[in-house]
Amino acid sequence: MTAVIKLSKKDSIPDVTILNVHVKQSEMGKPTLELTAPKMITFQAHDAYTEFPNGLKIVFFDSLMQPKTELTANYGISWDGRRTMQARGNVVIRNFQKHEQLNTESLLYDRNTRKVSTNEFVKITQPDKIILGKGMESDELFDNWSIRDVSGTIYVDENK
């Protein structure tokens, strides 16, 4: 972390600004996630929240401490009291173990239910097909997902 600046308690002025964020979270000595972002801004107003105005990257690790899933987005916001986080703008989730990728423009994560969802257009790329649709729900690691309104499936012949 480069700088921590305490500014004010007003809603429009951040309480804390951190540049070049690099946070590692672990449980019992094993990494569970790693968050990096160019800038993090925290507001301790009535509905406290943290913003990542210049994008973010979160890597989730499996029990063997290997990267399992990665989320990147152009913007992120996390509301403390609501226990939700929203990622917007070129949102990409990659499941490295299943070789799957989700692309969408907006994604909501609910820490209470540990579910990820969107009502936006989604594209899921798998090794042998691409699935298009509108709206989806998944567990937090993108292991089990479902698209609400599938609009097309394109099968890929990797031999050609």
C-alpha cells in the first residue's frame, strides 16, 4: 500500500484513500484470496462502502493454495452493511480448474448467500462451446452456474 490519507466524515469526501492496493486474506495460514487494485476509497457514511474506481482483480485460491478463480472488472463497490459487492465494466470471471470464463458488464455478489448474479447479457466460454444468454446465477467460485435465458450455444471444434 502506498498512501493512507484521513480526510473527513462528509459523505462526498472519502475517509480513506489507498493507492496500489494489495491485500491477501488467509484462513489457518492458507491463502483464500488476493485483491489488487490501483486505488481504493472508503466512505464511512450512513451506508458505509468501499469503491475501486480504477478497477480491481481478485484471485481466489483452492485448498492446495493454487489459483482457482479470478475476477477482474473496471469498477467495483462493496457495501459493508448490506454485505454485497458489485463489479461493473468488462467483468470477467475465469475458473482456471474448469477452463471456463464468464464475460458480462455487471455482477452482484451477496456475501450472505455466497452467490453471484446478474440480469445483464452473459457469455460463458468453455473448452468446447460458448453459451450466450441474459441473466445468470452462480456460487462464489463459479463452479456451479445457470443462465436464466439462454439465447444461443456455439460449439467449437478444436481440431480445425
